[in-house]
Amino acid sequence: MMEAPPILILPFALLLGAMALCPIIAPHWWEKHYPKIALGLGAVTAGYYLLGLHDAASLAHTAHEYFSFIALVGSLFVVSGGIHIGVKGQATPWTNVVFLFIGAVAANVLGTTGAAMLLIRPWIRMNRYRVAAHHIVFFIFIVANLGGCLTPIGDPPLFLGYLQGVPFWWVAQHCWPMWTVAIGALLALFYVVDKINFARAPRTVREKETAPETWKFEGRTNLFFLAVIVGAVFVEKPVFLREALMLAAAAGSYFTTKKSVHAANGFNFHPAIEVAVLFAGIFTTMIPALAWLNHHAGTLLGPNPSPGIFYFGTGTLSAVLDNAPTYLGFLSALAGVTGAPDTAALLAGHAAHLLAISVGSVFFGAATYIGNGPNFMVKSIAEQSGVRTPSFVAFAWKFSLPFLVPVLVLVWFLFFRS
């Protein structure tokens, strides 16, 4: 990837700033004009790479990654929108903890995107009498991010590692202690917060939420389309066959699902369109930032960096960049610092550093709405359902800093500080 002048990182910074501040300062203006901002800043970067650097290869590579990303996220969004899980009552704090734990486990089979898209709507319905911001944020923390740390299917960075030669079960064998500590700590924190919320709810609400449960599952045929999408993740050749299978599954799901199921879910394409537009700008404007990282990571890390440096380095950038390319950037930096010729050599001599990169990219992706693909989509679906979600800044200030960051530091202290 060709390195651009540092000034070209400015469009990426401006886009992040706009996403953080505009929904607070001018929400209606942002809702109307965000496509112009995201695509306009992306066009500035793309224009310089084409006309200034004559580097069409970097743009083509990013376009392919973006198309793969949208095909996966979009197809899972459509298929999950054809599944209606009916729930009634029993949204007590303990029941919510069990639900989130099931979601964390499911994320390793369906991917964080698949699990999040499948479960966010029933999660909101379960808590409809008292749903609050913490329900959405902890769902993002646990189901849409940290939960998927045990398999390459779970989160995009780990899948990229699998394609680079990391054995499929290496992740589960080495990440389960960090997964157990982090998920356990977050569930405990959620229980305390939700217990307080439940106690403050009016008595009539508490009585409704402790009524006998009634579960209903509609749209079972979409489980087949979901399996097609998950299976397509492992298709590498020919080029674009993977994405074609995903899009075909989405089309099959959309046209075979009963309208009553879509209506029950309040299904429409607005969340998917919003994510597609914003991430088109993010993927394009972050090209110079990733190129700078690839060229300078070795210098920044020093000659003999500890696993903790890689954990916090990969993690911090995964919070503001998409965590999948950040994973690859630090994997490349690790190979450069250690002189390892391939992934097998890294596994043999620097497994702790590779583990730090893997955990950091997945865990820190939960820190902001743009750290991982499903985060922003969960926010959008929640807002479509009438739930007030925290702004970009409030998400980080009111939830990530007091709840997520202490858990991330605990993981570092237990596993990566030496």
C-alpha cells in the first residue's frame, strides 16, 4: 500500500469528528446530509490516490474489502430480518444475563454480525417496557464484539488471521481464558446496572416483565439462508463467488419471507443503507491512515515490544479504525519487528504477541460505534425501533470508559503485562 502525505489523513479525522459531533450539535442536518459528508470526504482521498499518486491498486483492494464487508453485513441483515423471535415477559436482570451469554456463544458460530442481527430485535422486545441505553450498549459489547473471540468465524480480524495461516482451533485454545474473564466481568457489570434499572421501574412494569414467557419462532426457512452465508465465508475462489452466494441468499430470503414476518420485525432497508454509506467513506478515507501504520509501526513499537504493546496498540486503533485491517497492519508489523518469515514462525516463536493482536482487535472493537461492523447497525436498528441510543461521544464517555475500559485493563493485567 503506497504511503500518502500525512495531511491526507485529515479527511478520515474530519469524518470521525463529524460522526461524533454532528448528531449532537445538528442532528436533523446530519440525518439529511451525512451521505454528502461521508462520500465527499471519501472522494477527496480517492481522487488523490488516482490522480496524485496514480495508485489505483490500493483503491481496488479497498473496494474489494468494502464489497465483501457490505455483502456479509447486508446479507445477514436481510436474512435476520426474516426471522421473528416472539418473546413475552421475563426480562428480569438474570434472564437478560442468560440471553446475553447465549448471544456471546452464538457469535462464535454465526459471527458477531450474524448473532447481533438475529438477536437485537428480540432483545429489544424482551425489554420493551423498560429498555434503556445500557441494554443496547452492553449488547454491542458482548454479542456484537467480545463474544466472537473463540473462532475465526466469530469476528473479521480472526477470519483474516485464519486466511493468513493461523489454525482454525488455535484461537479457541488460546483465547478462552481472556474470553471467560471479559465476558464474565461484563455480564456481572450488566447485572448490577440492570438490577438498578429494574428496581426503579414502576411496579406495573415489573409485573409485566415477570409474566410467564411465551416464545415463538417464525421464518425458519431463513435458517437455511443463514447457513449458506456462514458457509460462504470459507469460499475463497473464484473471486466474488463468496459475495455472490451471500447476496443470492439475501435475495432468496427477502422474496420467500412472509410479509407478516417483515412487518412484525419492522423491517426496512434504512439501517443497511446508512451503514453502507458511512462505511464507504470510512473505508476510503482510512487508506492513508492504514498505509502510514504499515510504514511506521515498526519504528513506533521499538526493537523488542512486549505483548502488552501490541494489545493496546492494536486495540486502540481498532476502536477508531475498522478492526480487520488494523489486525493485518499489526500482524505485518510483528513480522517486521521479529523477522519472522511467515505465520508459522510467528506461532512458533511469538504466540503471545499474536494472541495480543487477536484479542486486542476483537475486544477494543467494542469501544466505539465504528470499531466493528455490526456496532453501528445495532444502533440504527434500535433507533428504528424507537430506542434512544447514546451519541458517538456518549457511547465512549458514559459506557466504554467506565465499563469496558476497566475490563480491557483487567485482561491486560492478567494476560499481557509481562
